[in-house]
Amino acid sequence: MGGSATGQKIAFLGTGKIGEALLSGLLRAGKAPGDVMVTARRTERAEELTARYGVTAVSNADAAKLADTLILAVKPQDMGALLEELAPQIAADKLVISAAAGIPTAWFETRLAAGTPVVRVMPNTPVLVDEGMSVISGGSHATEAHLVRTEEIFRSVGKALRVPESQQDAATALSGSGPAYFYFLVEAMIDAGILLGLPRQVAHELIVQSAIGASIMLRDSGEHPVKLREAVTSPAGTTIAAIRELENHGVRAALLGALEAARDRSRELATGGK
């Protein structure tokens, strides 16, 4: 049961935005709709997913019995009730993948049959445009084959990277919350463009395209960000004047502090903090 996702039955329990994005990515990557099941709290939602993707809507109990891989994509606060319902139905040869932030694999292992393989994944919202970053950690019973199967699923909507589970809170701070930091920075730069006299739409287009171009250069050039920044930074020019102001205002230190705060909050949530 530990092998590739090809030909295996997958069930999505909780098909919100992230769950649906993963479902549609998996189908685009060639997964047969007949091998995919979904569960939904509301009948209308189940019917909508069935009509849109040709997948089968089932009960939570049937998903647990019929699927080889269960992807639990409900909100962290709903996971306890779901596990209580599912645990008696899940045989120890099923792969359980959790996409709920903050919940460790050990939490699942204590509630499931002894030896059940559990993999924890932290995807981020760009999975909606097939550019997600999903961070994967195996529990104590997850084999290499289980991790490979999980990677296959999440690579259908972007990149997947394995880390030890002890690094999941740090990964949540960087990539899980990461898109929000970029949106925040873009928002501030658009406001700066307006302050400098540009119409909002012009400022928006200039900054968004610059962000896309810079991201692709970072990804495809293989260069260190310092080298790419230095290539734009002429002696006594406009860029170095702006960089000096960013350093004067402690932007680098603020980012370090912000990501530490996100990491600490992820830890709090994992231990049941409100």
C-alpha cells in the first residue's frame, strides 16, 4: 500500500479553497476522476464538486473505508471531531495526510490504529495558481514510499519540500504565511507610487510586474539575492539611496522579528494556544 499515487484511490475530507485547488491540480496532472472521492458538510457543496470535476461524493465513513490515501483538509479546530468519527474506520494500512496547520503527526498517531502512517503538510495559498510551496514531514510510521506518494500529490500544484517535523513551525512562518508578507510589501509600494504622483492602477501594474519578474529571476537564475540586488544598485544611484532608507528604518530587523513571531504563534497553536 505504500507505493505511488497512480491508480490508488484518494479521498479529500474537507474541500475548501485549498482542498479544491489540490483536487483540481491532481486531476490536471492525470489522476482519473473515478479514483478520487470528496466529502463535504453541505449537500450542495458535494453536488457542486461532483458536477465540476466528475469525482464521487461519499460520507466520511465511506471515504475512510474505500480510499488508500485520506487527505484531511479541514480547519485545525474541526480536526478533533473529524478524527473521532473517522478513527474506527481507518485501517492501519491507509495513508493519512493532514493539511491542517499546527497539528503534529503524533496527535494523529495517538488517535488512529497503531502503526498508521501519517504525513503532515503545510501548503500555501499559491496552490490556487499551481505555484504552491508545500512543506512535508513524515510521522513515525511513514515510510519513504508514503513520502513519495505525498510529494506526487502536492507537486501537482507547485513545489514540495521535505523537512524534519521539528522545522514545520519555522516553515509555516516562512512559506505558509509568506505570501501575506509579499502582499503587504506590494501594498506599501503601491501607496508609495501614489505618494510620488502616479495613478493607483499605474503604480499597481509597475510593482506587480516588477515582483513577478524579480521572483522568476530569483527562481531561474540560481543567483544569490544579494548578487541580483547588487546588479540593480549603481554607485550613488537611486537604488542605493532607497536601500539606505530601508536599513535606517530597520526593515531587515523588522522582518526577522516578524518571522520569529509567526514561528512562535505556530508553536502556540500546535499546543492548543488560543
